[in-house]
Amino acid sequence: MDNRKLMQDGKSNTSDLPPGKQSHHTLKEILTQPAAWQAALEVVQTKHTALRNLWEEGQISDILVTGCGSTYYLSLAVAPLLQQQLGRRARAMPASELLLFPETVVPPDGHPLLVIISRSGRTTETIRATQAYKTHQKGPVLHIGCYEETELVAHSDLALVIQAGQEESVVQTRSFSTMLVAAQAAAASLVDEHRFWAMQQLPALGEHLISTHHDLARRLGQSPRFDRFYFLGSGLQYGLACEANLKMKEMSLSVSEAFHFLEFRHGPMSMVNERTLVVGLLSETARAEELAVLREMRALGAQTVVLADQPVSEQEADEQVCFHSGLPECSRAVLYLPILQLLGYYRAVANGQNPDQPHNLTAVIVLEAGSSV
Ligand code: F1P
């Protein structure tokens, strides 16, 4: 893109330091994210009345959820959750699709709510998509982000801004999980106050998960056995599998992909061998079918890791991360993230990469005024 002007979002570039001396913002941000989840719950609580008014007065027919990169994958995780919880058709798309091909993603009629997810609130294609949507649609706009006083906040009817999610690292980790908690809490607060209050357990559950399984993530991330990684997730977990894949790919430059569980059999499993790590983000709904896929990949030589709320038998997987939350699937998606983020972080360090400043990437893609995208 000849006139694209990439903006460093004031990030400190630690790659100038010798590898052993780099202090990584990314690790600190991964380890401190549970505290930011508490802040997200408090923001949703303070905005509850405004959220309810937006929902009840908006005569919402559909829900569109959009973002870019990590926040597009967050949209993929949020849209099915909103459809399931709020009983409206919900669809996720990259902001560039909403901007460039609106007739292929915006319903021809009705009164859609547009949920705009953006850590910075400054990504040009997200802003332009929002501006175009407001010009042509009569639907309200809800923004979920980490910065106040941005263009996206200005274009939104309501903004859920969690400043505690802000990061020094280019890579989204704490911001991603914090915005996910805000989205899940917003849905819960609209349909079931008990479910919203039950989410107060998430920060403590996250702290316990990190302290219990940090070593597993480091061991697998540093293992020389693996030269390819596959993240499998279905239903509410597919978007999270895509984000786990992006963390591995952008931080460590590894061969890595995400698939729906059963889709993996239809071709991509041809890549599976003894140097493969297959990570399964288990659901409750399709647990048996998902475990069958993992057993097959193990038989092909892969090492398998299961992340689930309830434990599996040792015959089902080589390693497992259990949340033991007892929370419904729609409230606990964030618990999959910290260990997956740590896996990508330790792989990056093992590969001699600087996770704070991934190769070729910047914190925000800001295009010059008047430029084409
Ligand atoms: C969107 C985004 C990030 C990505 C990178 C470049 O930013 O694609 O998801 O990790 O930082 O920008 P935002 O709109 O969520 O601020």
C-alpha cells in the first residue's frame, strides 16, 4: 500500500536490546490480565442502564460485530455468543468487508446493531466502516475498546471503554481478553443478572489458572519437538482458536493454523506428524465429537493438549488445562486465553523473536487521510 502510513502507537521498541536483556511487556500484560477483567465487569455495571436503553429502545433486528486482526477474531467469538444469548441473528465480519462490500454483510432490511471492537479506537478501516454504516443505516453503534476520546468513541451511541486493558506491546493479549469479558458481561447483564454476578469469579479463576499452568505453557512453548501448531475450536470457541493461532503466528513466526474441530479431518490433518502440537479448546456441547478428533490426531503422532472446564481422562489427551469454573460456556470463554497466550509468548522467545514488537507489525494501522485502504 504505497500511501499507507503506519503509525507506531508510541510503543517502546525493546528489539534494540540484546536478546537476553529484553524485558517483555507482553509477559507482564498476560500475567496481569485478570485484574483488567475485574475492571471490565465494573465498566459494564456502571453502563448497565445505558446498555439496557440502547437494547430496548433500538428495536434491534440483527447484530453485526466487527474489528480487524485480533479484534476481528474477537468478533468471531462474540457474535455466536450474542446470537445464543440475545436471540437475534448475529454475524461477525472484518471491518474491511463492512467497508468495501456492505451489501454482502449488512441485512437489506431491519434495524441492525453494529458492535465495533477496537483496542485503540484509531484503526482507519474500522473508523471508515463505522462512518459509512452510520451514513447508510438506521442502526445504533456500540463500541468496545480500551481508549477514551477516540474517533470510534465519538461515532458510537454507547462506548464500553476499559482503560485497564491498555498495553505497551503491539500484540493484543490483556486488551483482547478484557474486551471479551466486557462483551460477555454486557450480554449477561441484558438477559440474566445472576449470570452477570457469577462472572465476578473470573478474575480469581484466571489468576489460579495462570499460576497452575504457567509451567506447562512454558515447557510446550520451548519444546524443540514441535514445528507446527494447530488450534481447534468450535461454536463459541472457534474465534478464540483463531486468536490463539494469531498469537502463535505473529509472535513466533511459526507454522500455525486454526480450524473448527471436525473441519480439521477434511484435509488439513494431512499435515499432522510427530512434530505437531494440536491444541483443542473443548466445548461442553460437542465434547465427545471433539475428543474423537483429538484421539485420531494422537494416533497420527501428534501431541495433544485439551483446554476444558471439566477434566478428561489421561487416555484422551497428552496434557490438559482444566478451569473447574462451573460457569456456563457463555460466561467463561476468557479462561481459555491466558495459557494459549503464554504458549505463543514462550515459543516466540525460544525462536529468538521479540514478542513486544512482532516482525512487520505496528500497534495500529492508520491510513493517511484521503488514501484508499
Ligand atoms: C487492530 C489490529 C490489531 C493487531 C495489530 C494491528 O487494532 O489489527 O488487532 O493486533 O495491533 O491492529 P485495533 O483496532 O483493535 O486497535
